Amino acid sequence: MLRSIIFYTTLLLGIASTAAAFTQPQSFTPTRRNSFLALSTATATSDADIQEAKALLCRAAETKLENPDRVLDALESLEKNCKKKHKENPAAFSKDIMDNISGEWRLIFTTGTKERQKKSGGRVNYFPLKAIQTFDATVEPKVIENGIYAWNLPLLRFSGDFDFDERRRKLEFDFDLIELFGLIKIKLGRKDVAKIGASTGLGSANNEKLADNGRRAFFDWISADENIATARGGGGGLALWKRVEEE
């Protein structure tokens, strides 16, 4: 009975849970100075591209008025250049993410999973519902929550724990508790949660496959700062979140 309630609640909600290479002529033998200048130029270019992408994404998060195609282009640009920055210093880059990730984040934009993109026939626009993802990296085990809200009432909320692989920027998580309307709490195994998510559109079918193989769902994290967070989900979708300011 309770699982039927969960199924129809999620079904009604109808949501989806998202150095430029420098080559030299063959006859040119780069000196250490030339190599340093090329690296410096590449780094500066990446930094500028990151800031440009973040500026557009911040505007999109605040207004939801930026063209969705431009938002997606900015997400892809940010992902590409953040990968380069991560390779330069994985430990420092990952520490910066973990230092900023704790808190509440509202989902602003998602492309949806690859499966959903195929079904919709194109890109997904701004997310219409109030979806809040919460992370707490200051405790052990680290805590993750994902919920859909009507004003401040959680209609449906999943919670569990997560780990972060600094070397791969991979955040792996399990949901094992479901809460309905802030009143009913149901403890379920991760396979059950993955199946519910996949059957209702809340999660990716890929998460169900991972659970069947004893693996955890994941995000490939891109960035997190004082304003926005970005990641690519295990189902292949890109997502943009805006930090929820404390009242």
C-alpha cells in the first residue's frame, strides 16, 4: 500500500531527478620559456572561459530568462574547462568543491537523462517545480537529500549518504529513506528506491542498473561556489543549481 502511494505521488509530480591544445610547427623546438608562456596562456584562457560561463549561469539562476540553448552551451563550456583545471591540481580543485557543497541547492535547469532527452526530442528547459537538493559534507557519513516542495512543505523527499572521489570528481550516493508530505517515512533498500525512481521518472534507469550490479548512483561534479553548483548525472544529463540563501 505504501509503495503504491509512493508510486502515484511521484508519477503525479512528473519530474526527472542532471587547455586549448597548443601545437608547434615541426621545425620549431619550444624552449622552456615558450612552453611556460603557452601553458600560462592556456591557463588564462581556461580561467576566462570559466568566469564567462559562470556569469551567464548565475544570471540564468537568478532570472530564468537566459536562452536555454545558451545555458546548455555555458554548462558544456564550464564542464570542459573545469576538467582542465582539475587535471592541473586535483586535490585543490576537489577541496574547493567540498568546501562549498554543503547547504541547500535549488534545481534551476536540467537537460534530463539521455533517455528523457530522446523521449522529449530535444533539450529540457528550466525546471518548473521547487526541487531542493541538500548536501552536508561536514559530518560522517556525509548526508544527501533530494526533495520536491510545495512552498516549504516537502511533498516527496529522498535521503541517504554520499562519498566524494577527489581523483575523479565523482560524488557517489545511496538513497534509503523516503518521506511523503513531511509525515510518512519509509525505509527502503537502494534497489527499491532506484526502481521507484526509474519507474516514475524521478531517477535514471541507469541508477537501477547500477543498483542491480551493487554500485551506487553518482554525479560527475563540475563546480560549486557561493552562488551556483553544476554537475553531470549518471544518466548523462547536465544540471544547474542555485544556492538557497538562509533566511
